[in-house]
Amino acid sequence: MNRIKAVLEEKGIKQTWLAEKLQKSYNMVNSYAQNRRQPSVEDLYKIAEILEVDVKELLKSNREFI
């Protein structure tokens, strides 16, 4: 699972803007944001760089910690 949508919302950035910066279609970025599709590791690092966050901030663990 990824947190791309949450980070975009926190920063007030539109998915269309991210799609332009990534040189991907809006539909592809939207599928990343909706967790219907996971970006490649390379694209995940590009997204982190574009959004100026650590790549770890874009990842969410599926495990629950007690």
C-alpha cells in the first residue's frame, strides 16, 4: 500500500500536476493514488523526489503494530 494520495492532499498538490511531472498519464497516477496499482520502485523514488519527501513517507505497512 502507498500513501501517495495522502501526501498529495497534505501538500495541496493535484494528481494532474504530479502526472505532468512524472510524464505519466493522469489515469496512471490516479491508479497509484487509489492503490489500484503500485508504482515501480523507480517511479516511487521519482514521486518522492518530486514531492520532496523521503520515499519512506510514501509507503505504508500492511502490518499493525501493538
